[in-house]
Amino acid sequence: MNRKLVGESGLNRGIGFPTGCSINHVAAHYTPNVGDKTVLNYDDVMKVDFGVQIDGRIIDSAWTVSFSPIYDPLIEAVREATNAGIAAAGIDVRLCDVGEAVQEVMESYEVTLADGNTYPVKCIRNLNGHSIGPYQIHAGKSVPIVKGGDTTKMEEDEMYAIETFGTTGRGYVVEDMECSHYMKNFQAPHVPLRLPRAKKLLGHINKTFGTLAFCRRWLERQDGGSAAIHGLNSAHAKQEKYMGALKNLCDVGIVQAYPPLCDVKGSYTAQYEHTLLLRPTCKEIVSKGLDY
């Protein structure tokens, strides 16, 4: 569906990264691998992290879906914190000042959950927004969501993802669970590869994804991740028995694995995100539409 929506055309136009579907205490970087039987339930809180790209210009966005009104204060806190970050951002604005604006709004909320306890909404302090470059989802600058830190200033013509995460947990995430997200390092070293399967897989990644993020599910599609590049039923596009080769590429620093990022089990996390372009006379929210 995503490919039809964006009119996928290989590296020229398509999905910016795997759509995140992180649930409850999982804040980011979860998308199902083949065979995953996870079912979305009424009491779940799911973050939808969605991106598209044209000629490598990536639009990064996210929103949170829930069915029970009990989570509305959590979702409102994160949505309004993102709006505060957008309002604070601009040319010559210090990154730390954006983080302070986000934290002030986010942590003014609290939420009463089904267990009857009331929890303060906390910023997830080790997750950030980020600058975006051509074919580079994280282009070097990080936008904090708590006060303090980097005093670097935003500059004209830069693109930023203003991305905030709130939680009822400890406010700190760690890597956990089975990995699905991968990405070739933007400045990947030239490393002689001894494994033929690793060479083959790297060639497929270079041709199909370049330095855009991808997931295991895409590798296992009949089109290998792009019908525009490989055709719908290519005999050689689908990757099989590739996990050893993928591990080898990660071990030598060519590809980076991005496992799910999780707060404590039993907590709930929410996310909102928009992409900004800092034009000379204004800031444009390029991910915003009438419905979101």
C-alpha cells in the first residue's frame, strides 16, 4: 500500500524508511519481521513512524494511535510538545532551546491509567529530533527534547525532524527485542568482504536502498524491496539465507542495525513528529496536511 501511495520508483522516489509500528513500552524502531504474529489490541498505544522521499529528500513524520480514551492525556502531551518544538525552532535558534520548550509542555501533563495510578508524562531523554540531509535520515545535528545540552544553532536551508517522545515509564530507552531496521552507514568504510553472500547482499543494498533505511521484510519480498528496480517477480531479487551476510556487514561497520528502543515493560509511550524546512523568510512544515 505504501509503495502505491508514494508511486515507488527506486531511489528516485519511494518510502523513506520502514514504517514503524512500535507498541506500548516500545518507543521506536519496531516493524514486524516475516512471521511476526503481533496483533494490535484495544488497550494498545501504537506509534506510526512514516516517511517518504523524492530524490533523497526525506520527509519524516509520526503520530500515535490508540482506541481507549484513557491514553488521550499522554497523546495530547506529546502532540502539544511537538507543536511547541516546532514553534520554538527557526534560523539561529539554539538546539537546546527547542529541547527546553518541548520539555516544559510535555512534563506539564499527567495520565491516570487502568491500574488507578496517576503517572507524570516524562520526556524520553535519550531520544531526539534530528537534521535531515539528502539520502541521510540523521544528518549530524540532534534536537534534544529536554533542556540543556547542545548550543549549536539551526541554520538557513536546513531540514529538521522535530520529534518528541513521552512516556509513563522511566524516561529512558534501551535496545531490546529482535531487530528489523537496518541502514547502510552514510560514510561506510571500504572493507574487503570475504563472504560471497555478504558481497551479494551489499550489492543488493546499494542498488535497492543506497543509504536509506530498510528492513528484513523488504529483503524477503519477491521484488527484493523495489518492483521499480527489480520487477515484481524477479528470480534473483528476493534475498534468502542472508542473515549471516547481514551480520557480517554489520560487524565490519558497513551496515548499522537499529533494534527496537524500549522503556520499561508495562509503561506506555507516545510519539509525534513533523519535518521542517528552514527557508530564508519562514519555516515550512513539509509533513503537515489537513488531516495531521
